[in-house]
Amino acid sequence: MSGTLPHFLQEPDDAYIVKSNPIKLRCRARPALQIFFKCNGEWVHQNQHTSLEHTELGTGLKIREVMINVSRQQVEDFHGPEDYWCLCVAWSHLGTSKSRKATVRIAYLRKNFEQEPQGMEVPINGMIVLHCRPPEGVPAAEVEWLKNEELVSSIEDINIDTRADHNLIINEARLSDSGNYTCLASNIVARRRSATATVIVFVDGGWAEWTMWSVCSSECERQRTRECTDPEPKHGGRLCDGVALDTDNCTGDLCIQGGNNDVALYSGLAAGVVTVVVLVIALTLYRRNQSEYGVDVIDSSALTGGFQSFSFKSARQGNPLLMNSSMQPDLTVSRTYTGPICFPDSMEKELIPEPALFDPLPDLKDKVHSSFMVSLGVSERAEYHAKVPSQTFPRGVVQEIGGGGGTLGGRGKSQLAPVQPALVSSMTTGKRPLRTNGVFGHGGGRLVVPNAGVSLLVPHGAIEEDTTWELYMSITQQDSSALSDEGQEILLSPEVTYGPPGLTLSCPVALTIAHCADVSSEDWNIKLKRQAQDNSWEEVMTVEEESTACYCLLDTQCCHLLVERPGCYALVGEALTQAAGKRLRLAAFGNMEPNFLNYSIRVYCVNDTPHAFQEVVSVERGRGGRLLEEPKTLLFRANSFSLQVSIQDIPQFLWSIKPFTTCQEFSFSQVWCSSQSPLQCAFSLERYSPAANQLSCKISVRQVKGHEQILQVYTTIAESEKDTVPFFTQSDCTITSQTGSRAFKIPLSIRQRICATFDTANAKGKDWQLLAQKLHIDRNLGYFARQTSPSAVILSLWEAQHQERGDLDSLASALEEIGKVQSKHSTSADTLDHISKTIPSSDSIMNRSSEELDTNHT
């Protein structure tokens, strides 16, 4: 017996580390001279073994038992292709034996369920299926079901089955199956509860048998009744269809009634005569009142249809709706408006029920909508136009800008006065393009669409001297046509148009467009597209490719383009992997409903671009909504999983919400392919008492198997709530165009000296290449090489990229570094050093006007 191989009496078992508690592995073998553990292919040190040895009484063989401890840190530090493992090796005089491998894993249980049960309404005897997929865990979680906090057992009730992939199935629903069901997942680490799902088993009503016919009455009628009690409707089931009372003629329509017929006849005649007299008197009074208004009403049929709620104190008082009223209106009259007519949103809904109201008066329509936009504070200088034609101003022509109240002009001027912008907003009926324009000359400038993340930089000298152009930019509000027919591409930016089409420039302009793509990884194939003359879309370039027709600099939130041809441009993207993602902006708005008991919370999910969010702000201004929480950003992956929006932690004793409305869901395609129309879901909360004026809750927005964001709502409810939508606008929200030196961060004199220095070749080649490298614009250098002044184009791109920050210190530092690199060429180095010291700091740019800068640096 002593010459046999060791035989294991106990082998190590698989183990799980809970929290930070180490686990103990054991081995016992006979006969065994030594036993050692081997973990992950390496021997465990002898000092870490604990050994026990004794002799078996019957055989006299030595039995040895060995134990080791494995800590959480050891498992976390192991990064092998498989789980952490250990085995035992035992020695005897004849040889060695190995035990089985025992794996050691860190136990955990995640918080979020992969799928939670959803409430449902089921007819009696129908099937109930509640789905539950527990959170990911090691070891795998076991699932139990609770009904009204009591354990559901499939052994005690054969009508219930809980074996099918953690789901709860009730084959034939009974009234007693109504209740609140919770999925309970647990393992050795923790226990998790899902959201409660309310199940309602309802019964539709059914008619019982008719009663016997009643005795025939004096009117020769008999009756019979029935009740909706077979079965009686329960738990919200449908009531019975049909009537509960049935009448019939006793003698088959041959019964002759007497006595009351004459009374009924005379009563009917008297009522008819009284009705005719009342109508005649009303018509006479109406005609008399109409004659007192005079003949100064223009198309009263068009006006009275939309302004029926206007009232006047006397018949001859001035009418504010008349086009040529000679008298002033009485300002004490409720809801009386003077021109220009200004409609708050609630009045527009009440007085203007349909867009066709203003069709007979097109001029009045434009004025009304223009004043409406001014009242909302979109722009102090906003004006609506159905179509704004582009214009070209030849040499020496002085042109009056409509609505601006001033003239532009003069011959040979390189800096023009600010132009009154013309904006077209989507807030009018039928989405029109959002549009702005301005007049630019030789000095160049910047054109901005307010709060849309879109701007156009026209460099100095791009327009010939003594020439001015009216440039415009617009954002298309309609559904995009830039996507390919294959359906793999999505729109990542708004469709932006700049013009006019016949614009001729001597150098490219810098067009900045905001996008919503997550460009932190290489999971996208992003393309720039341009709309052709036949309205089809053609690919200009792929963002990562080299191109001489266009230059594209892609930042985390914006794309800066150098383009030479006016037209409509858009960024589209195709996800290469499921890790590709786009940013969504989440915002919650709320307001009291007209009954002052219900509070409506609306959650929007839109592409994370300023223009898309402005659409939401415009809608909420019209509804009187308030921003409940600062908007947040959610990364939405291309993994084909849906987006869930749920409301949580509602104060149960103050507010209530309808069942089955606490969680709403958008499909993946709805979120991934959405471009123009914002996604919205609404929650309606009802307060138990008007005294409840505080509301706090959480709104969870999460992608299944993806990221999650929480919007924390805490607001005070006021019945007289009239606050407008708070919104933090950019500094350029009203000034849409700047011309001349005010539009640029780099003073003109310094810009010209930089170009003169870097456009000149030296022994090391073109210095502008080194400038591009230091400014991190060193890709696609072939595009700059074909320009007349590569340095000027590089600086224009730098200006567009830094238009928000205006960090001139970084430009000065780059020039200083280039001066050190070119130190061998003393002339170039001295020039660069002088230029870098001449560039003003960012603080001085903020504290001094552009006119002072030009004076100091010339």
C-alpha cells in the first residue's frame, strides 16, 4: 500500500470571494509525503500553506491535509485568459498525483435589471406573462417572484409556472391574481428588487335575462328590463352594450289613445309660435346693431372668424381691428390689442384656431407673426419673410437695408456698419428655414445663426475692394434628404446653406457646423455632403481623407469647414461598429394644466446640437413650460437597444400618476435616426390637494445595456405660474453679424505680418507647414499648398476653431516655439519673436475694443 500513488480524499472546490473576505482552499490525500498548491501555473510559496498530518488507524498510511487562503487582491491582480485557478499536487514514494482545478471568482450582482416586469391588464381566463431578466452577476442570480410582498410558489398553485427563463406565467387569470408583482433576484452577494408591476384582471359585463313584460299601461305600452350582472363588470371591465329598458306596443300599433292628444297638439303649436317670434326679434336687433358700425370694416368675414372674443364699451368706440380706425381703443377693455398686434401663445391658440385664418390678409399675417416672435424674446430685431432674396451690391452703390432704418455704403469702405439681421424661424406654421443675413465688404466679417451652433467666417480680403455682398445662412427645418437609400447613414448636423449662389471670393470661407457624433474613437465613417442644383446630394469628401476640394477639421462638438462654393452642406455618418455613439441632449419641462390639479412633465431627447435644442425651447415657450433641470448629455450607442424613460420617487401621499405610465420607451430606430423632430414623452401627475405646492422626483433616461442619466426635479408649483422658459443663450444671441476688425481675434496688422513671414520659403521648406503643425492643423496639407496664401487660410481656420475662447496666448506660444526651431535663421527667428511678443493677451482682448487694438498694433 505504501507504494501506491497518492489518492485524493478531498479536492479543492470552486469558490467565490464575497466583498473583501478571503476564501480557503483545502486538499487531503493518502498516502502523501507532501502536498503543494499550484495557482495559475505557479507554485504557491511553502510559507502560505497550512498542513495537518495523521496516520490512518486501519492501514497505517499517512493522510496529509493542506490549506491555503486566496485574497480578493490576488484575484484582481491576475489578468490571464481564464479565471483564477488552483490545484493540488501530492507526492508519495511511487510518484505524484494532481487534483482537479478549482476556480476562484469575485462574486457580484449588478443593480439594474436587464429587463423588468411591466404592468398589464388581462381579461379573466386570459394568460399573464411577466418577463424578468435579472442583473448580471457571479454566480448567476436566482429569481423569485413576490405578489403583494408574499412569495409566489408554483408548487402550491399548478396554475402558476415560474420555470420558463425566470418569467412568471399564469395560464388562466383569475380575479385573485390581480396585484403588485415584483421580481426578486439574489445570489451570495446581494438581493435586488425590480420595479413593481401592477396586474389587473378585469371582467367585461354581460346582460342577464330579460324580465317578464309589464302590464299594459294607459298609453298602450308595456316594458321589460335587464341588468348587467351576468357577469357584473369588475376591475375596469367594459359595461354591457345595448339598452337596459325595452318598450313595446301592447296591441301591435292598433291601440287608440284619447284625451291627451288635443292637449299635446295645442302645446306644440304654441311653442312653435313663440320660437318664430323670438327669432324675428333677434334678427331685427342684430341688423340694427350692425348698421351702427359704419363702412370702415375691411373684410369683416375674415376678421370676425378669429377675433370673436374682442368686446367694446360703446358702439362708436375705435375698433383696433380696423385698418384705418380714427379713434384710439379703450385700453380698459379686456383683451383688446393695438397694432402691431402681439399675441402671447395662449391667446394665439384661443383666437387663431387654424393657419388658414389669415389667408385673405397676407400682410396682416406677416405682421402678426413678427410681433409674436418679438413678444417671445427671440430677437429684438427679428422680422419674418416668406422669402429673402440674395442681393449683390456693385461698386459704389448705396443700398437701403429693409427694416434696418439706415444705409450702408460708400465707395471704397472696408468696414461696414452692423446690418439689421433678418431671421426666419421654425416657430411659424409649417417649418420654414431659420435664416440670417448681413452685408460684407473687403474687410470681411462673421455671420452667426443665433443659438444654433452655426457660423460663417469671411476672411479679410476675400471680397474685392469697393464691392459689397449680402450673404445669408439658413438651416433647413424639414426632413432630411441627404441620407443614402441604403438606410445606413444618419444625419449628424443640421443642413446649412450659405449664399448667394453667384458669390465670388478670392479665398475660402470658414463654415462652422455643430454635430452630435462621439468622435473620441474611430467607430464612424463621417462624410460631408453638398446639395447639387437638381436637389440631389453628392459626397464632397470623407472627413478622414485627403482632399483638395475642401478642408474639414472635426472637433468634439463642431466641424470647421473651409469651402469655396456656396451651397447647402450637411454631415452624415455611418456607424462602423456597435461602439459608435451619438450625443443626446436631455431636458425636462413642466407646467400646470388648466384644471390646476394636474402637473405635466415633458422629457425631450434630441441630438446634442444647439439648433436641435432651440426647437424644444421654441415649443416650450409656446406651451408656457419651465425648465425643471439643467439639460444633460447622454451617449447613445449603435447597439440596437432601445431608450427607456421612467419617472421615479414621486411623493406618494402628495401626488399620484396613472398606472402603467411611469415608464415609456423609444425604439432604437426612433432615437438613432431622429434628426429634425424632437422625441418627447409626457408624464401627467395629479396632486391630491391644492395645498401641495412642492414636487420632487427623478427622471431616469437610459439605454438598455448602455449609459444612463438622471434628471433631478425639484420645483415649486404656483397656480399663477407665468414664468418663461429659462435658457442660457450665447453672447451672440442677438448680434448676428460683425464686420471688419471686430469680427476677428487676431488684429489685421499682426495677421498680415504672420502671413508675410510664413508664406516665404526658406532652407527648410515652406514655413507655413511648421505653422500648421504647431497649431495642430497639420492634416491634408495639400489643400493649403494650392492656396495663394496658405498662412492666411490656416489662420482663418484657427479663428473659426477658437471663436468662442479667442485664446491668443496659444497662438503666441506657437509662434515662440517656431522661433526657437528656426533659431539658425536669425532673420526669421527675430521676426517671429517680435510677432509673438506683439500679440495681445486674451485678457487684453477682452478689456480693449478692436479699434484700440488696430491703433496700437499698426
